[in-house]
Amino acid sequence: MTTDTNDPIGVLLDVDGVLYVGDEPITGAHEALAELRELSAGVRLMTNTTSRSRRAVREHLHELGFEVSLEEVLTPAAMAERHCRERGFQAVTVLVSDGLREDLDELDSALPGAHVDAVILGDLGDGFTPEVLNGVFRAMMDGAELVALQHNRYWRRADGLALDVGAYAAALEYASGHEAVTVGKPAQAFFQAAMDDLGLERGIMVGDDVEADVGGAMAAGLPGILVRTGKYRADALTARVTPTAIVDSIVDVPSLLERIQPGLER
């Protein structure tokens, strides 16, 4: 992606952990989001959630006082559907929460006992049982492609840290010897799709996950800004990813954007 400082700049934001945690907005996040809208050429909210539909994500944001449009919310489900269509898959097993199924309704579901072309794996919560995982493993051994909606290792729930889809996908990859296709963060295609959606060449990514948010964005040619909110842990920083910047919260991002993009006015 271009680094010409004269180009308009877009802002990509993670949602959970950057704008809010659970049902509590990050202090100052409403004002910071408004400032970022004024300073940038567009905002896209990139969430790796696989437990809520795009519509439900927007509704939750509205409940927390964030005014966003449905078009501004990007989730991995749309990428998964596009991937399966492009590959010409005829029969797909969809393993996601009930809340996400509406975003994947157009895919052709595999009949019980029939050959499966792909398994789409999202957040099942307590539904990640040995029976379910063994079923996915067997499908992969029979030739099905595993399409992981994201590859986060863990996330922060109201009751603390919890294993995320990436942990289960990694176990299935190890057992089957076949690599999953990841369509959410940190997949470079997800970041490129967000920039294409904005119609921009230049942007920044802000997130609380050093690998999925920051590492994925930087691999796609975008500056990656890490916030010390949400799932941030100092001991999670690794030599593999050096964030472009680390700030306390989204409140610090508008002033940082002004430094990155000289000449911006509020």
C-alpha cells in the first residue's frame, strides 16, 4: 500500500477491547471515534467476533452509545462466504453460534453423511466439545477445507480470558496435517478488503491484539497501533511483531494520527 503522506488516510478499528470491553465503553472512546471521523477519510470497524452477526454488532454498538452504520462494520463471515463461492464449494458445514448464522444463510449446507467441501469454524463457546472437534477432524481427513473465521488464540470475556477460535483451529491443523484458511484477522486479505471498501490506499489499524490486529495489519502494509486496553498484556509482546506505536487507549489515537498525517485539521 502507498505511503504517500499526501494521500487521504483511513482508520481501521478493532471493536471489542478498543471501543468497549463487555458492556462497558472505554473511557473517552465516544469522543475519540468522533475525532477520528473528522481527521480521516473514513472509518471501518473490523471485528473478529464470530458469535454475533454484522447486524448484532451494530446494534450492540448503538446500545453502548456509538453511532455507526451497518456499512462501517466488517466481519469475517462475508469473507468466508465469498471464499466458498470463489472456490465453487457445493456442500459446506457451518459451525458457528446461532447469532452468526444469518450472515452465512446463502451457503449450501451439507446433508448429514454427505461429502463436505469445507467446514466454516467460528466461536462455539461451550460447544467446542470433543464430539464436534472430532467431526471436523474427520471431515478434514476426508478432504474438507477448514475455513477459520479468525485465528485469535484467546479473548477477554466478562469472566476473564478464554480460548478463541484460533486455538481450536491450530489443534485441528496439527492433528490433520492440513493448514486452515483464515478469513478474519490476521489474514492480509481482510485488511485489503477493508481498504478497498473505503476506496483508499493509505490507512492505519488500531487494535488490542498484537498478533491479529497489529501483526496482520503490518503484514498488509499498514501501520499497526496497539492499545493498552481490552486483551492487551505486556507479556504478549513478542519479537515477531513490533507495533508502529503503543498507546494507552483509543483516546490517544487522534493526536497520533495528526502526527502521522501532517496538515490534518479538526
